[in-house]
Amino acid sequence: MPYFINKKKERIRYKFNNGKGPGIIFIHGLNSDMNGLKAVSIEKFARKQKLRFIRFECRGHGKSDGKFEDFTISDWKKDLIDIIDNIAKGPQILVGSSMGGWLMFLAAKARPSKIVGLVGVAAAPDYIDDFYRNLSNKKKKEINNKGIIRCSYNDFSYLIKKKYIVEGRKNKILNKNFNWNKPLILIQGMKDNIVKPDTPNKIVKKIKGNQIQIKLLKNSDHRLSEEFDLKVINDSILSMIKKT
């Protein structure tokens, strides 16, 4: 697969499938990559519909350059904008998974003329607040004094630097109203134990627009990768394409 080389000479791995517009860009979640079931499913959907499609990996993820702990939401926002500015062609629909949902909103604010629709898949804007709040007092003291901690989640662990917290707070989007008069669909599993099921309602309170839908899936978890979940995601994209 090809790489985009940014101004720092760092490589961002991506895959681009040509087709008609609008294009679709899939944005993966934290500590994920572009080879997950959702990304592959959307790519198959895009091929069937003969649409342009991009999936990529933020720096510190997958086979893109760098170590995870050396980057923050600011860097990953820059990666997405680099893809939009340099690889994508024409108007785009952004599909953001978990952390990718945060990046999706940041890119929509930065490049509104290039984005025609947003699909949040367990979107987690501003998750940094909950992340820090849920740290133990020992971990909070450690990151403030030493500047780095090790976090564990399920079967893997990763390092987090203090700048990850600082930059996350700088990039919050739900601390003020955000006007978005284009289609926005938020898909949320009711059995999600990572992103709280009431998150879409919190998002809608801050994002002002008349084309917003929330789809709550009763038996779905954070992964949203079962056959039914994938169909809902692809159907949502298709409905959005019909409006553009």
C-alpha cells in the first residue's frame, strides 16, 4: 500500500480506491488500524457503489511511522487533514470510529467546504475528559510528575504522555456550539462499555443543524462490527449519498 509523506518526512499509510463522488474516508479508532472489519466492509460497499474510498492509519498506528506515545489528537487531526488535502478528490463523507469520530468533527470544522456528510460510529469526541477522570490518583500523580504512564486495556497496554492530555483538552469540540447544516448520522451501540450510550445526545446538544439522526442499536457493543452493525453503517452512508 502507498504512503503519504508529510512535511516532517513521516509516512502515513493509506489505501485509495478510485470511483465517483462523493468520496468516503474511514477514520479508525485509538490503537486501531485501517484493517478492521468496519473499514473493510465500507471498502466493499464503496466498490459495489463505484465510489471513491480512502482508509489510512494515523501516525503511531498500524504501519504508519512513529511510536504511539509520541503523538496526540493534534497530530492525528493533522494526519486526517493531510489525507483530505492531498489524497482525497472532491467532496467527502467522513466515517469516524470512536476516536475517529472526534477527528471527524475536528476535520469538519477545519475543512467545511470539502466535507458533505459525517457518520459517527460510536463517536467519542472529547473523550480525554473521561479518560483523565477515570485514572487512579496514583496514575494522575505519576503523569503529572513523570510526564508518562502505562495504561492497560483488555489484552494490550500502551504508554501515554502528559502532552496527550494537554493536547486533547485543547481540541475539545463540545465546549461550545458547532453549526453543521449538512447530514450527520450518529450510530451508537446500547451495550457499549467504552463510549456511553448517551454520548450522541450530548453531541446533538452542541451541534446545531437540521439534518441530524441518531441510530441506537439495542444489542450492539463498542465494536459495532457484527453483520447487522455493518449493514446499518453502510445503509447510513448510502442514505447520505442520496442526499448529496
